[in-house]
Amino acid sequence: MPGGEFSPPVQYLPWWGLLGFLILVLVVAWWVFVFWSTRRSRVPAPEVQGAPTGAAVEVIRRRYLGLIDETRASYAKGELADREAYHQLSMLLRSYVEEREGARTVTLTLRDLRATPYTPLSEAVARLYPGAFSPQYSGTVSRAIDEARGLVASWR
């Protein structure tokens, strides 16, 4: 305090308080929006068409066994890298079960697959994940292809 004089407090205009309040309301509104917009949906995933029966089952099985054989041939020719082969096998298995059972499995995560009654599929996909996502996986693509063929051949 130079010279022993006191200075009165600074008076701000009233609109600054209003602006601060509006910013606070916007922050709270943002958090409410984020909370409500990221909640899990309570609406179940739509079902695909009903499961095929009779001769259609064998047609689907032969088609997917052929697609797995095509994956083996592409991998053998060097057209597919290891990771691509694992991803393709996972997609083929998921698509096969989706066509056979009439339930969405292609877009499910591994956690969601484990919650379905399709335990053989979730176990097979879990075995494919390290090859698809881990940089130092020691398994072989040919073994994964054999397991995929086994799953398709033995599915219900």
C-alpha cells in the first residue's frame, strides 16, 4: 500500500456473473449428454432370419468349407499375411454361425460372443485372436485353418 492509501475492491459488471453461471450450466449439460448418449442400449440386437433346415444346412456347410479352403490356398500362395488369414477365418466362422443359427454373430465382440449360447464359436474366435492381434504369436495358420474346418464340419 503505497502512501498508506486503501483501494476499494474492483467492481465487475453484472453480466460477468451471468456468463460464469451459463458456462457452469453448459459444463453440467455436457456431462449429462455424455452420460445419456453412451449408455448401453436396452434394445436387443435384431435377429436375422430364422435358421435354415434340411438340405440348406449342407449347402451352407459346403460353401463355408470351400471358403476356408480358398483361404488356405491364398495363404499358401502368399496372397494373405498371417494376421489377414486369422481375421478372415474369424469372419468366416462368425458368418457361418450367423447363417446357420439366424442370430447376429458377425458384429459381436469376443465378450459378447461368450455371452451367447454359441460356446464353440466363442472358443474358436478366442483362439484366433492372438494370431490376429498379438505381434509375437507362436501358433500356425494351418492349424487355425484345420480348427476352423473342424468347427464348420461338426457344427450341429
